[in-house]
Amino acid sequence: MHDLGLKPLIPTLHRLAECPVYDDRTDRLLFCNILDGELHAVDLKSGEEHIWRFPEIVASYGLCESGRFVVALKDSVILFDPTTGERTTLATVGADLPTVRLNDGKVGPDGAFWVGGINNAPDKAAIAVLYRIDAAGTVEVKVDGIKASNGLAWTADGRTMFHTDTRGVWIDRWTFDPETGAISDRTRIAQPDDAIGRPDGGATDVYGYYWSAGISAGKLNRWSAEGQLVESFEIPASISMPCFGGADGRTLFVTSNRDGRTAEELERYPLTGSVFVGRSFVAGVPAWRFRGA
């Protein structure tokens, strides 16, 4: 078993840290604190942290080629300029479903923003969907019948997409067209139980393996594209998403979720809510950038 050497990047314990993204242009780790409506950036050399605040939840975001961020709020996607603070609405999605909010989102190899919903109604019915949104603000529904959309990640060649439903519970693999964003050949590769953790956020390494945050078990699970559990790492927290970064792609970041944890869980895992940094034995696939905006 490899030692990932994870330790807190900063001392803050966040309510719901999610969506870590490494920005290679600035050598910063970005992540959002969803429930507090915050987008954070930590300079990996100086440790300096900058926080941008929004009047509602920040569900997820992605980097843009222009230097802006594409940001998913509760039921809208905006373009945000971190230098000027300018905010421009790109699309409104899911506003007709009051119990559903946007959740996990990432820029895909096609240069579009992919973002799914989570249904927080008591029955947690499978009414959320996965959207694709391009720079013109065109919204496409790509997958429906979801309870809690999560785990978006693509292989290095951009031809395979992974997607999960944390409450479903499943991990799916799709064939992906990096030119058009078309998806096909849906294959359910795993249905993880609570022993290894329901699948939350995900990332991929350069060998095509899928790293999934097992949020209900405090484990980071590495799956083959065929659904074989290759390695499972114990993490002392309720983790929400991994990502890779650094000059060689082997710096590993993992966010975690303090919100909703029981007193017993927090006593067992006092670092829950941390953003962790460590070192991977393999390089990961870097973040793509939103094109055209």
C-alpha cells in the first residue's frame, strides 16, 4: 500500500469543502466551501489564501481560458472575473425544481462546463440531471434520473468520462467525444457500498484509473476503468473530492465535509473539514479550461 502522506494544507475546518482544482498558471489550489458561498484560492508557495464570497451557495466551478472562472450557483451558472469581480450570468438551470440545486461540476475535454444536480427533498427522488453548458450559454440535458450527481472526471485522452450518483449508488463509465461532448456506451462499472464509501467527487490518473472519494467510509478508492477496486486508502475525514496538481501532476489534494457529521464522527475524525495535501505515486490528469468565454 502506498503512503499518500496527506496533511492539512491550511488549518481551517470548512463546513463543506469541495471541488479542488489546481491552477497551473498561478500555482494555486482552488476549492469551494459550498454552504458558505465561498471560492478559495491558496498560493502553494506562500500559503497566502484569497476568498471570494457569493450571496448563495457555490456548488462547483471551473477554470476558463480567459482567466475567468465558470461558477455554478444554486440554479445558475455564471462567469466570474477574479480580478474585477464582474459576474455575468451564462445560463439558468433547474430553477423549476425547488428541491434540486446544482452540485458537482467540471470543465470537460470539449471545453464545456458539465454540472449535475442533487435533490434535497426528503424522498431524495431521482429527478436531478447532468447538464452540459457551452460558452454561448446553450444548455443540454445529458443524463437524467439522478439523485445526487457527482464524480465527473475524464481520462487523459478525453475519450472516457466517469460519473457517479452518491445516493444511487453507482459509478458509470461513458465513451466521450472530446470534439462535440457527445456521450455513449453507458456502462455501470461499480455500485460501492458503505464499507468502501458511497462515491462522491472523483479524479483520474494518467493511467486511466478513477479515484473516487468514498464519503461514507473515509476512504479514497482507486478503480480500474472496468470497475475493479485496485487500492483503497484510509483518510481520517469524511472526504468529498480528490484532485491532482503541481509541476509533475503528483501533488494530491483532497477536500472533506464537516457538515452533517455526528459528534461521534467528529471525535473520531477531528480533521474533517480540512483540505488535505499529499503526494501521489502516479500523476493525475490536469484540469481542462472553459473555451470561448
